[in-house]
Amino acid sequence: MEPIARAKTLEVSLLAITPDAQKVIEYAGRTCWQSFERIGADSSDTFIKRLIEMGHETPLEHACATFEIKNCSRAMTHQIVRHRLMSVCQQSQRYVEEDELDYVMPPAVSENDRQEFQNDMQAIAVMYAKWRQRGLKKEDARFVLPNACTSNIVVTANFREWRHIFSVRLEKAAQWEIRAACQVMLDILRKHSAACFWDI
Ligand SMILES: Cc1cc2nc3c(=O)[nH]c(=O)nc-3n(C[C@H](O)[C@H](O)[C@H](O)COP(=O)(O)OP(=O)(O)OC[C@H]3O[C@@H](n4cnc5c(N)ncnc54)[C@H](O)[C@@H]3O)c2cc1C
């Protein structure tokens, strides 16, 4: 059967987040001053904003969020895994067959050129299948695969690290795909813990 190459769309979802994250951060932060008597129903918002303004961000390390990013390119995952204070599990090209070559098409590819891009991906899918049939292991056949190849990745970081990641990866200078993923993650985290991400 002819191998298939298919264009895919980025998907980002929240898998887990520290329950009552802002309350945990406030409690941790107030431990420094032993000012627990100031804890109230809404006190975490102003307290956390103040911590951020002071540059006292260590309390934000007490809350974590885990995201699954699906159908992103290997070009993108190569960038996100550079963040060393993040825990990562990524789909392996050594163990998972790429017989159906899912790929990301950059939006910069014009409407006129999309078919040609698809044809190139299809040609690579055929190449990969050829080397597998010749007996190369997946870990070696993958050497012909493109950066466009999709990957699935689960990433966990604490809120301080997420703030750092967003600050560098939402900049105009950052690559479009990692910016798109980070924007979705930031929007989700803002819904859960607005005060922790108010200034980004
Ligand atoms: C627009 C853009 C372009 C890029 N281009 C390139 C490129 O061309 N080539 C390339 O190789 N990389 C490139 N990078 C990746 C970049 O160099 C970093 O590796 C990546 O952004 C991870 O950031 P970080 O090291 O600040 O943060 P993380 O690894 O997330 O760490 C968070 C923070 O912890 C501290 N920290 C972590 N580890 C150490 C340590 N060992 N010592 C001291 N402090 C530490 C630092 O304060 C750091 O900012 C680029 C990044 C961006 C945003």
C-alpha cells in the first residue's frame, strides 16, 4: 500500500494543573512574612501581583501545569525542549512507525504552492517506506524525515518557568508555531490563575 502524507493542525490541551494554585502560591509566599492573617477570599490576586512586581517569583514555583501539544512539528519541539526547567515526554521516532507521515504545513506556503508541498511530503513518505522495506530500523529510516514531521509532546513546568517561556516565546522574534502554542497555553493559564500571568 502507498504510504500517506497528511497535513495536520496543532492541538494544545491542559492535562493537569495544581488545584487552588493561587492559594498555594499565596500561602507559600506569606510564609516568608508569616502574614497568614491577611489571607482572605480574594487576597491572592493582589498578593501575587505584588510578588511579581517585586521580582519575588519563587512562590510561583509551587504551582505547576501540564500540557499536551499534539500535531506540532519536530522543528517546534526542538525549540520547546531547550527549556531546561521543564519536564518532557515526546513521541519517539525510534519506537513509533512513521508509515503515515503526518506533517505541518507552514502558513507561509501560499495557496498555489500547497499541492507542491504536499507532493514533497508524499515523496518523503515513500522514501521512508523504502528504507524500512530494505530493512533499516525505524531509528535509522527516520534520518530521511523532515522537520515538518509532526510530534506529540507532554510538557510540565512550574508557573515561574511558564512565565519565562511565554516571555521569550511570545516575542515577535520567536517562531510562529511555538508562539501559537504558547499563546494557547497562556490563555488557558490566565483563565485558571489570572494574577500569575497578568503582566505577560
Ligand atoms: C527567538 C529565539 C531564538 C533562538 N535562537 C536560537 C539559536 O539560534 N540557537 C540556539 O542554540 N538557541 C536558540 N534559542 C534558544 C535559547 O538560546 C534558549 O536555549 C532557550 O530559549 C531556553 O531559554 P533559557 O535558557 O533562558 O531558559 P530555560 O532553560 O527555560 O531556563 C530558565 C532560566 O533558568 C536559568 N537557568 C537555566 N539553566 C541555567 C544554567 N545552566 N545556568 C544558569 N542559569 C540557568 C536561566 O535564568 C534561564 O533563563 C532561541 C530562543 C529564542 C526565544
